[in-house]
Amino acid sequence: MKPVHAQIYLAPMEGITTYIYRNAQAAVYGRLDKYFTPFLEPHEKRSFKKRELQEILQENNKGLFVVPQILTNRAEGFLELSASLYDMGYREVNLNLGCPSRTVVSKGKGSGFLAFPEELDRFLDTVFQGLAGNMPGMRLSVKTRLGMESPEEFPELLKIFGKYPLEELIVHPRVQKDYYNHRPDREMFRYARKESPAPLCYNGDLFTGEDVEAFLTEFPETDRMMLGRGLIRNPGLAAGELTEEERKERFRRFHGLVLNGYREWDMGDRNVLFKMKELWFYQIRQFADAEKLGKKIKKAQTLAEYEETAEQLIYEKHMVPA
Ligand SMILES: Cc1cc2nc3c(=O)[nH]c(=O)nc-3n(C[C@H](O)[C@H](O)[C@H](O)COP(=O)(O)O)c2cc1C
């Protein structure tokens, strides 16, 4: 893909966009403009679980613009967690109003919160007052879907968002019940561009350089976009045009950094194996004719077997351009 003028953010992806991942991505392909953490939830007793703390420690995110994401529908919990993040030096947090998973939605959180616009309005009111009163300079952005059932819910939600000084509004233009099916509703995104006082960031189904370029042709005024699965498929998606040799060399380096990072994470070989396999679900599409080796990776029982197969795949198979 040609270099683009818009800022590019890495989407939060639970279990995938860890600090190990973002550091490897930045080291090999160049820093993206922002990295959103997978969602953190407020806890009753202590502020962070060990894994969550690792994600947000400044020493694990040196030189990266990291935005911690919070999933909750309780303003007090949101503010407590934000205060802990503030003490650690963070000046921007993101509210998750997009997660479509049933367990989250049934508790009225993530995109489930979109079904309760009045409560959401009260929540934002309390949160913005709390931030202004106790955390000077703390900014808040929102990552949202269009609604629960129908895009017709979105205009009312946009009106609510418009009442508050959001740092930015990141829109994944699907509704909860779509999960990841159907095409993102670009017309609703266009509507949001007209109606939202907050800067808008698009997210959804930009998998390849061509997708990004087509999006920029359709929305030439775009100054920021968030990429998820496309960047996991090809971590060099935003790194400019590279030769195949360069792509391979970089991907080999990137893969090694991620693998070693997880090995050092003290999670046990089985979990490292699981994490690497999860990445290949996306990464395999960068390679041509790699189904057989892809299957072998899926079936690998030991890390040694995994590593040998992954190296063979990277060495032997053609990499398609970004
Ligand atoms: C495995 C997985 C985990 C995700 N975890 C989160 C999350 O923690 N917080 C969030 O806001 N979105 C999460 N998402 C949604 C992505 O951030 C993004 O909105 C979605 O993948 C659409 O963008 P894309 O088409 O560029 O991938 C997740 C998506 C996937 C596939």
C-alpha cells in the first residue's frame, strides 16, 4: 500500500493486540499513530489483574501512544479505573460501546449499552464531570457500533455523543446483531460525518491496501482510520511499498519478536502455541498456496514443531503485496 496521509490506529483486539504484539509491530514496521488496548474492566477489589497491568505499564509501552480501553456501564467504575490510569501517566482513555459478544451485551455493556440511551447519556454526563473535576487534561474517546438492532438507532445516539467533548468518535458501522456479518454501513458513516461535532474515525473491513485506497477515494477528507483484522493479517499494511524480499525479511523478524515475547511471558508453552495459532488465522492470507503448511501449524502439538513449520512457511511461500 502507498503511504497515506491519514493517521492509522491499531484496533483493540482481545488476546491479540497485546503489548508484545504492538511493540513487535512498531519495531519492525514503524510506529502507528495510536494503539488501543483490548478492553479493561473495573474490578471491585483491586484496580488491575496482573495481565491487565502488564498491558498498560509504561515500561512495556515505551514510545507508543497507547489508549487504554474500558468496558463498563458504571460511571463510578469507569472513573476509578481512569484515575488509576491517570496516576500511571495516561491522558486518554476509550469507552467500548462496540463489543457484540452475548455475555457482554446481556449485562448492558459494550454494544449492549447502546440499547439504553438515557442511561448512556447519564453515564457520559457523570464521567465527563468526574474527569473534569479530578483528572485535568484527561481525554475520552468512544468506540461505537450503530446500535443494537438497526442503524435507525444511530441518530439518537449521535445526538447524545454530540453533547460531550469527545476526543474522537470511532465508528464501526454495524449493529450488534450483525456481529461481523454484512457490509459496514458506509452511508451511516457518511451521515455521522455530517452530524458529529467530534472528529470521526472509521473502522471496519479495511483488509488490504486496495480497501484503504478505495475508502480514501470515497472519503477523501479522512484524517484517521482504525485497522484491526487487516493489520493482523499483514502487520506491514501501513509500512509503505516493500519488495517481496523486504516483506519476508521483516515478517520473519516480526514473527520472531512476537514468539519470543510470548515465550518470555511465563504463560506456558501451550498458551504460547495457542496465541501464535490465533495470529495465523489472519496471517495465513498474506501467503500464496500456503493451505497445507497452514493446516500443519494449526495441528502443531509442540512449540518446536510449530516454529519449524512457521519458518518453513515464511521461507518457502510467496507473500502477496499489501
Ligand atoms: C478477536 C477480536 C477481538 C476484539 N476485541 C475487541 C476489544 O477488546 N475491544 C473493542 O473495542 N473491539 C474489539 N474487537 C473489534 C475490533 O476492534 C474492530 O472493531 C473489528 O475487528 C472491526 O475492524 P476490522 O474490520 O478492521 O477488523 C475485536 C475483534 C476481534 C475479531
